Amino acid sequence: MSFMFKPLEYDDTTAINRPALSEDLLDDLTFGTVPAGMRLANELAARAQSEGVVIAFDGYASAHFDDLCGAVAQNLRQKGLTVVWHTMEEVYKSVAELDEMLSESLPLNYDEDPVLLYGRLYKGRIEDFVDPARGEGIKAELANVPAGTVVMLSGYGSASTYFDDVVDLRAYLDVTPKNAAVRAREGQLVNIGDSTPRPFKELMRRNYYVDFEVIVKNRKRLLREGLIDYYIEANHPRDFVLMSGRTALAILDSLSNQPFRTKPVYLEGIWGGEYMRKARHLPMGPKNIAWIFDLIPMEVSVLVEAGDRMVEFPFSTFVQAKAEKIVGEESVKTFGTYFPIRFNYDDTYHSNGNMSVQCHPDRDLCRSMYGEPGSQDEAYYVVATAHRAKTFIGFNEGIDPHEFIEKARLSQETGEDVDYEKYVNHVDSVPGRQVMIPGGTIHASGRGQLILELGSLTMGSYTYKMYDYNRIDSDGQPRPIHLNMGERALKMDRTTPWVNENIAIEPIPDGSGEGWEQFIVGKTDLMYYMTKNLFMDAGVKAEFKNNGQFTVLTLVDGEHIRVYSKSNPDFYYDQNYLDIVVVPASIEDYVIENTGYQPCVVHKTMLREGYQDIVIPAEED
């Protein structure tokens, strides 16, 4: 998960998925927190007549357990049942013990990481947070519950393996990462075991490297083993959506049979532009819309139409539950239950400047320093440009990269500008230009363009800013520079000739038919995914195969296309300009039809042949 510190609260509800849902599934949806509490209370009361019942209320970060548990408890007591309510705060280790336990994941290395942004992924489990003595005390009580009594245990880890032998039912309150981030910013989220929020950046660093990791592992087990009795879409405290765990899985299974789109998240940034605001009719409030997270797998969600209402699931929940159907069996063997490519837009169109001159760590650094599963590779695809747009990539031939680093270091002290174009190579940005950026390559997106950015499995924002034009961030502070880390990561020999030969290739023909032709536009042995461009005349259809994996389609020019399964045309998605749509592995043969009145261009991304050779399999529980 990347550091989504400040997502805009704006909800883009255009990404609606309409899977076929039976009446039985729709009838199992209970909308509203009060009705959900009444339904749960009725079902628990019926069971508690003959035996005591223990129910765990677990969930994703920022879940409002009290809202639902309070409603359930009130209804149960009105029915004359005895209710005992315990929270996980009663069993966690002390804050001091947890800080010590997690110290290796959250080092205080101010020399290389001046604002303490980075850390190391915690490899343990949520069970590690339980104090053994306190935990055993609660378990002893839960093991002897008399008839007529309902015991509720709420909080992160209540449905973990630690309590498996004493819990009868499990309810899971799921929250989208965007809502969790907004709540964190509003002081509504505390780290596991804490009673009050830490300073915001400290809280989010701990969330990324520790809390989110253990929470997601716990959720994965519950989904994959079918252990969730009640699934609650808990994005709006007063409007929870309750369904059985079986219904939740059935809805996600139906969605995995068809092309789908995820719900975008928008973020401000100092260099943000104006293209996407106009293209998607976004509100004028935010000053600079810099990042558009259209398909950042651990950050976005999926909207599902359910009758006349909407249900929203975290995309990561969807993938954890239905990975084989979404990404394919072979991808699961290699990447686990992760969607292995991320997609977002970088908007510098009519902005006040370039993105920073930066680089990212390769696989070895990512694994050794951060415990991440792979390299942070990226790719830039130029969608649209203003005048004189440039994409910076690699070093110029004949310069000394170390001289550039020293000038950038001196600039931090003096505030003097660096002639970065003397050192950093550029290619002219034209729509359709694809540049692959394997970890260790110096690069920057120049002002005046809309970039479709692709990224690798590494989900953290390991961006080492080498030079940022002495800009001041929105909080009035100099933007952090990571020259020491960047110098360690940089591949100094990636100069202009190497760039042109290896990562900024000319298009390669890759098939054609009546009214269409396709080209490979991005491919390198250093990265595990590749990209293609499909050019189509108006009204044309073209058929393709998924080959046991998934394909991601972005409409980068034109109006509308329809993407559908060849064998079942009812499985379709009507895609508009700049929409990003996934054709899951469950669809073997798919059709792209240009339904607009003008030619169109579709950008396609897929895992390249032999990708397993450069990927270390993900370590998943």
C-alpha cells in the first residue's frame, strides 16, 4: 500500500460494475446500521436460546466497531438476553511492549530518511499483539458461556487464529483504504494497541509497515477459508450494509467473471495539473490534482450495483477472495493474492513545474532494506501533452553522475538551482510514447503532460528525490530529498544510448486485422510486464486471448469502447476515455469494439512471457 496521506474526499461514482446478481443475493443485503443491528440481534438471539454464543467483530483499519456492536447489544438486551461485550484493547500488549516489538520495522534513521518515511514490513501476525496472560484470561471466559448469553469480542484480531477455539461466529467490518485514510487525517484512527492517535505521519508510517500488513493477512485467511459468517460494508457508520459471508463471496465471484473497473481516488500535489479535472469534470476545490489512483490495487475499491443501491468493496478484498479468477493461477503462484501491476495518472498538464528528479530501488534493495517482495519498477506512457513537454530518463552521455549528486547536495544548503538538464537525458513527449523505468533509473515527468504511470508489485512509495528544484511543500517545509539512498540505488551507466536501446524502444508490429493494428510499445527483460497499443477505426471489432492471465485496458484516445467476453457477451464493460478496465483471467477470449464515431487507441498491459524468471515468489501466509 502506498502512502495515501491526503486523498480528496470527493467520491467518483462513475466506475459502476453491474454483475449478474440473483434475487437471493439481493434479498440478503441489509442496508442501514440500525436494521443491520436488528437483523444480527434476531439471528444471535435465536441461536442463544439453546446455547451461549460468542461472536467476534473484526475488521479493517478505522472500522467503527462501536456503532454496530452497540446496536446489536441494545437489541439483544431488549429481547431479555444477557450481553457481555469485551474489546481487544483488554488483551493487547502495552504500548511500550508493542513499540519495542516493532522497533526493527520502524527504525529512527534520520541520516538517510530525514522525515522518517520508510521502514521495514513487519513479517509477523496480528496474534503477536496479544498479551498471553490477558488473552488466556479472556479465552477462559469465552469457553464457558451459558445459554441465553451472547458474548461479543470486538476489535482488530478478534477473529484471528488466537481465538479460533472459543469463537462461534465471525463478523467482518470492511472499510476501503480511502475511507481509512480520511478517518486517519480526521483523528478517527489509532494504531493497534494505542488509545490515542499518534502524530499523523508517524501513525501512517506505522500503518503501512505494520498495522495494515497484519490486518490484511488476517482478512485474507478469513476470506480464503470461508470463515466470515457476516460481512459488513462499513464505509459509512450510519449506513452499514450487512450480508452473510457467503453472499459477499458470491457477489465477488460474479464480478470476477466480467471486465471491471475500480473506483478512482484523487490526490493533491505541489506539481499537479489540470487535464484530468477537465476530462472528468472534477470539482474546482483542490488546487493541484497531481495523482489519480485509478488502479492502485491496495488503495482503490470496486463499486457494485445491487438493485437500486451500491455496495463498495476494497479491491484488495476482491483480489484476496478471487485471485485465481482475476489474475490467473500462474500469477498467484508467483505473486500470491496480489494484483501485481498498479496504474495511476500523473498530471502535470498546465502545472507549475516538473515532477522531481528521482529514482527507485531495485529488487535487491527493496527486499534487503524494506522487506518488500520486489523491485519498484515503473513505466510512463504519454497520453496527452501541452507544448514542449519532455520526459526525463537516464543520464546524458559523457557527464559525471556524481557531479550531479554533489551539485544537488550543495543546492540543499545554498538554495541555488541545478542545471539538471545538463545531466539528465530527456526524450520529447508525444502521445503514444512509452518509457519503461526499471528500478535504479533516474527519471522525471516534465511539466505539460498527462502520464499513465504503471508500477510493479512493490506498493510503497519508495521515491528517492534527487533534486526537486528547491520547492516548498504545501505545509511550508522544503520537500524531503533522499540523496544518500538515491546514490545507493542509481544505475550510473544508464545513459542516452542505453535508454534508446533498452527502455524507450520504437513500436514493434504485433498483429493486425481489418480496421485495426497492434504494436508492442514497452518491453524490457528487466521488468515483468509489457505494454501494447491497439489502433482501431470506428465501428471495428478485434478479438484477443488472455492466455490464462489478465489484461488491463486503458482507452487513451477516442470516445467509447465495449469490452466483452467472446463466449458470453453479457459479460461486458462500456469503457470511456481514460477509463482503466481489467479483463480478468476468467475470460479467455475477449472482444474490443470501438463503439465511438472516431478512431481510438487502447493501451494494453499484461505480464510478459517468462516473467517468472525475474520475480522472487511473494512470501504469503
